[in-house]
Amino acid sequence: MNHLNTKRWFVSVDIIYTVHAEEQRKERNIEKVWIEEAIVSPDYTAREGNKYLVTKKLNGHAIEVVYVKEKYLKIITVYWV
């Protein structure tokens, strides 16, 4: 599991990837560090309950990450936009 430490959070947060998210991440050549950067410092955030959609511009491109926040972060999917 990856651990995400940020100035906004006081403790480490476990990040898990669904099988779908991991397959899509690899197929789309999206690095885990980019996903974590999108979560920590998004350019856009939408929320419905405990489900989040974040967008982050990276090197002239943008990724979107959909995740669920509970005691950990569960990455549902990630893709280029």
C-alpha cells in the first residue's frame, strides 16, 4: 500500500487501488505519484458523499481520479482528459 503524507492531513492515509483502477492506470501509463499529486493538490474537486472526483493538470495534460474516502482512500478509476 502507498502512504500519502500531506501538510493538510495529520496522519498517513492508506491508498488502495481497485483492480479496475490498477488496470486502467497501467494501460493509460499514469504514474501513482501523479494520482497522489492530484489527490493532494487538485485543480478541481467535486464531491458526492464520500466519493470524490479530482482533476490535475500535469505537463500540459490533465488526469481525473475518482476515489472513495473512508478510513483509507480507494481509487476507483483514473484517466486522461
